[in-house]
Amino acid sequence: MEGGIDTGKDDSLGVRRRGLARHLVAVQEEQRLRLSRELHDDLGQMLASVALELHMVRAGSPEMDARLERAAMLVDRLNAKVHDAAWSLRPADLDRLGLRASVEDLASVLCGQLGIPCEMDLEALSSPPPAEIALTLYRIAQEALTNIGKHAAPSRVSVTAHIHDDRMRLTIEDDGRGFDGGAEPGPGHLGLAGMRERLALVGGKLSVETARGKGTTIYADVPLAG
């Protein structure tokens, strides 16, 4: 009976591969955290000190004073960009305030930038899930909302979370351009594969509903037990 014996080798290999992938993700997140702290604590503080010095210096001539003021403004802008980069690498809110506040912040910032309403129901995120689940859901929300900002041109966004039968579902919906879900992923949708892979590492699943001109809904389902 050819092919009738299951040696378990494939399952064992799959477990080892998933374990290695999870380890690599953990290492990547640890590096993100370290770099974020270095950017915020070291470079950010240095730039703030330089800006303060420039704001206080006066050269004695209107022309030089104006140039110093412009230099100070440029340093202020650079400091803001460093802060944003550090936040995107590993937001302090995720560790300090928790998953709900972090996802709410992501959605609020995006909708504020786009000038559109944002509907949120994230009470289910108030009880913190395991750290690995929380980080996964945060990265899914971050990627999905970034894609919306870059490609969707929506008039509204909705972000909700619900728990049912020991599983959590994070839903991110927009009424923007949408895309052909059956087509090969274009440059704006390559992040979907990464989201699927990240969710699979924690036993989760990504589902997408979309059509051109009909908006996009992303469902991220993860187990909370077992």
C-alpha cells in the first residue's frame, strides 16, 4: 500500500520550521526594540539638545539670526522624524499602555491624517492576550492601516475586535478603492502574505474580502487558549 504509512516526518519538519520562524520573528522584534530605544533615548535626546542650543544662540545680525532659526527648525523636524521612526519600530504604548491603546492610536493617527471618521470597538483588547498574540495583532493592524493610508483613499475606516469560542478576531475595514482579490498581488498588496505568515506562526488565520471600488475588509483570527 504505497503511500499508506505516515512516518510523522513531515509533521515533525513542519513543527521545526514553525519553531525556527517564530524564533526569527522574536529576534527581529528584539532588534526593533533595541534600535527603537537607541533612536529615542540617544539620538533623540542629542537632537533635542542641539535644537535647544540653536534656539538660544543669537549671532547679532538679522541675517545670521534667521539662518540659525532655520537650522533650529530643521533639527526640530529631524527630531520628530526620529521619534516617528522609533515609534514605528516598537511603540512604547504597546509595552506601557497595552494593545488596545496602541491599536486605537494607530487608527486615530491614520484617520486624523486622512481627515476621515474612524469607528472603533476594541473593548475585547482591554484584557491583554499573551505577549506573542498581542504583538502579532499589533503588527497586523499596523500593516493593514498603513496599506489603507497608502492605497485605499477611503471615506471611513472601522477597527473592531471580538472574542468568540476562545478565539479573537480583529477586523479592519475601509470603504476605499479595494482591489481584485483573485489577481496576483501588486506592489500595494504584498504585505498580505507577510500578515498571513505572521498569523500562521501563532495558529491564526487571515481572511480578506475585497473588490475593486467596494473597499476591503481584513479579518485576523487568533486562538487565545491552547
